Amino acid sequence: MTEFDGISPRIDTDPESVERGLVTLVLTLVELLRQLMERQALRRVDAGDLSDDQVERIGTTLMLLEQRMDELREHFGLTPEDLNIDLGPLGPLLPENPSGG
């Protein structure tokens, strides 16, 4: 018996599967960063740290980034849930409602 009993020694080398996994990982990281930037921007807006012009530019940028993420998910056949990695006891990586606070 080895420490790897019960784990298949075979690695999935199907190029499509590997590509999908990599795309999912990259888009998950981009989505996490997008949500963090959005929350930081909202905190700065609430604190009054930004000019009206800065608020407008940030809002436009975040909206365009969200649209592009939607397009990329659609292109690769992914849903928002596909990007929410389960961290086991810590729960999901991304919040259920990122705009909710």
C-alpha cells in the first residue's frame, strides 16, 4: 500500500480537457481580480476619495470588463458557477453575490 492508493496514476492528457481547465483557471483569476477591484472602487466612491470624472471612468471600465468576461465565458461555454472554485471547508472562492457587499 502506498500513500497514493485509491488515486488513479493516470493523468488526463486530452488536449481539449487540459485547455478547458486552463481557461477556467485563468478566467477564475481574472474574475476574482475584477470583483476585488470593483469592491475597492465602491469603497473609494463611498469614502468620497474620487472625483466625479474618476467615478465615471471606473464605472465604465468595470462595466466593460464585466461584459468582456461574459463574452469569454460564453465563448468557452462556461457559466459563472464554473469559475467559482470550491475550496472545501473554506467554501467557494467567489462570493455568491459580489455586488451585495
